[in-house]
Amino acid sequence: MSMKFERDERKFDFHDIGLAIKRAREASGMTQEQLAYIIDRDPRTVMYHENDGQHPSLNIFYQLVTRFGISVDQFFYPDTSADDTCKKRISIMLNTMDEKDLRLVETIIRAIKDAKETGEV
């Protein structure tokens, strides 16, 4: 018995991730020129990734999304629940924090939980 395989004809549209990278870059106060320098590419290349949906190499893609803490699951697996996506984004952000920042986040989470338990929220 032979198994039949079909070609996967899907093409990934990079526009949404490019826009997320652009928003994150702008929110950080970084210019396209500065980002281009950091990833060792021409500023036009950064513009093409952000605005035209041009696919970067895997290494540049990795540098861009990890630099700005962008979770790609929402783009690769759009059917994932918003709750799961939010938890993954928070996890990525937590991984970039130092001990002092983590203690502050822990205090905030405890305050929210305590408020819910006492009915204040």
C-alpha cells in the first residue's frame, strides 16, 4: 500500500510580522538606520521587511523578533487562543528581565490575585 503525498503550496505572508517589527522598533525609539546597523543590513532592507513583506533570512528573522520580544505564534498559528498568545508574550518579556524587575512583576501579580480573592477586582 503506498501513501499519497501532496505538495504544500502555502506561502507565508510576512506583512503582519513586518508591521509588528516596525511598531516595536518605533515604540523603542529606534530608527530603521539604527536597526539596520545592528543587524548588519542596509536600511532599505529593513524598510522592505517592515513595509513590503519581504522575507528576511532565518537568522535576521530571529534577530528581529527576539530583539523586540515579538511572539510569532500568533502569526504561524492564528487559531491559537488569545489567552495562550498573551501568556507566551509575557513569558518572552519575563525572560529579558533581571531579578529586580522579576520581583516587581511578582509583587504586581500577587496584588492582583489578592484583590480578586477579597472581591476588590
